Amino acid sequence: MDSQTCSLLTEFPFRHNYSFELETAINKQIHLELKGSYTYLAMAFHFDGNDVALCNIAKWFARQSAEERQHAHKMCKWQNSRGGRVILASLENPDKNEWGSALEAFQAALVYEKNCNESLHNLHALASKNSDSQTCDFLEQNFLSQQVNLIEQIGKIIMSVTPKIFRICEFLEDEAFLGHKMDSAEELNKFLAHLKRIGKNLGEFIFDKDLEEKVQCLCLSECAGVENKMD
């Protein structure tokens, strides 16, 4: 038995089949989950602001912030249970603290969740490579299925109202040719670009209001489910 193994057995007598490579990767995943929680928290308070006042959307992002923090906590507990060391890195500021619309925020959330999903799959592959079936089971039971469901949920939220934005833009473009005579192609292109901006802003406004109602219904449905379980 070499000196490093003896040292490990003395310091962590319960550590077994847990590679240092996987320990490092778990710490990186903890950091990613905490960064996601930090970003979702910024989103929540942006939409809770008096100048935005989309309270149900704010609640949805606040809930996601708490969930990401819970994920990080589970990872930390797992790290300790396997004899690893939890090493927390500094958290960077969120990439931004204001979003032009709920659509923009949900698109950013979708990008983050896809990156997180890829990171979790890489972590699972590393655990499998190291023949660490316990970590594979831990990831499968607590993270992988949840990620698929969340990505689907965010994607459906975006796609449920995005067609309205395109229809508004197309309608305004069609209207540009009714009763308007443009002297040049350049003038026409400028006019169409202006209408597209109007359509985009109007579409995002409709998205925000629709989403506010959808999230409210989702929250009410979940609350009803909890009450039924308690009865």
C-alpha cells in the first residue's frame, strides 16, 4: 500500500472508489448550479421591480433560483458522503441584471439549462468511466430526468407564444404595402425594419402578459396538488 493511499485511509476511512478527477468535476458542477441560482435570483428581482411588475414570472424565477441552490446543496452532501472535499469557487456577477422582456430572460434560461444538462451528462460519463455506479445512480435519480423535464417546460413556454410575435411582424409587413408608396427600395427597407421593431416589441408585450397568466395557472395547479396530498 503506497503512502498516498495510507494517508487517504487515515483522513477519509470511508472513501472508496471515488476518483480525484470526479471530485474536481463535482466541485465544478456545484459552482455551475450556484451560478445558475444567482442568475435566476437576478431575473426574479428584475421582474419583481416596480417598473416591470410581472409578479408571477418573478415567482417562477425565484423558485428556479431556490431549486438550483438545492441542487448545489445535494452535490455538496454527496461530495462529503463519498469522502471528497467541497471547495467553493468565487461566484461571478450575473452576465446582466436587466432583461428587455420575459422572452429574452426565458431564452437565456433555456441556454443555461441546456449547458447544465450537458455538464451533468459529462459528469455521468466520467463516473461511468471510473466505474463509479453509485455516482451514476445519484445523478440519474436526482438530476438527469429533472433536467429533461425543465428544458421541455421552458421550451414549451417560449414556443406557446412565440408564433404570435411572428404573426404580428408578418401582419405589419403586409400592411406596409397597403396605401403606402415608397420612392425607393432603401426607403421601403427602412420602413419595414421600423415595423419589425414595433412588431417585436408588441409581440414581447403579449408574451409577457400571456406568460404571466400561464405561470399563475401553473402555480395554482401545483398548490392544489400539494393541498390534495395533505388532505
